[in-house]
Amino acid sequence: MLDTPFTLLANMVSNPVPLTGFLPHDREKLIREIQTILDNAQEADLKQYRKSIKSL
């Protein structure tokens, strides 16, 4: 388990679902958010999002 405080900033334009949190404090919340994305994200929607970003 991670004991050292860590700030997770995954909220850049290239991420279709922004994630931010402080570990280890937000560990369970982040796991739930990631699992929800994995369970519900459709590849076609993600592909369309990637295509819509002009800077990539």
C-alpha cells in the first residue's frame, strides 16, 4: 500500500474522463471512478472523443 502522500492529476484534455485525487486518502474513490469508467465506457465514444481533440 502507498504510504507516501501523492497528488494524482489526470485531468488533461487528452483524458476523456478527468481524474484528480490525493493518495492514499482518495484511493477508494479513485478506484470506484476508474471501475465505473471501465464498466461503462464504450470504445466508439472514446474514439470519437479522441478524434474531436484538435491538439492531438
